[in-house]
Amino acid sequence: MLDHKYPEPLLNHSIKKLGELGIKKEDITITDSPESPQIGNIVVEVWPYHLDIARVRTIRNDSFISGSITTVELKTNANGEYID
């Protein structure tokens, strides 16, 4: 899971949403940049209102290119608290 230094409530809610998709918490690694990505790895990029889930397709010079699999919406209430 790629984290761009977002607040802990967002990361916790993201982990909860991934758990609802069947991903075990112990299988999730939070990083700002994956080390040694491999073709076929699943990468989740966290944004304030959604998660982008993708699979690594190509690796060039320690960078990766991924193809999107799905996007998961993160819903908030009027106070900005995650509700789903």
C-alpha cells in the first residue's frame, strides 16, 4: 500500500476496506515507495477519497508501471469522518 504521508485514520480505513475485499492485514505493507517490486505484485495507492488497486506490469530502472484493476471509493460524512 503506497502512502503519501496521509493521516492515520485514512490509512486505518484503507486497511479496513482492503480487509472487506479479502486481503489479510498481515499481507499489507505500507510504504512510500516499494522496494524491489515484482511483475504481478498488487499495489494499492491511497488517496483521500479512493483507493487505486493495480497490478505491476513492467519494471524499468527500479520504477514500475502498473495497470489499474479497480478503484474503491472511500465515503465520508459532513465532518470528514470515514463512514463505510
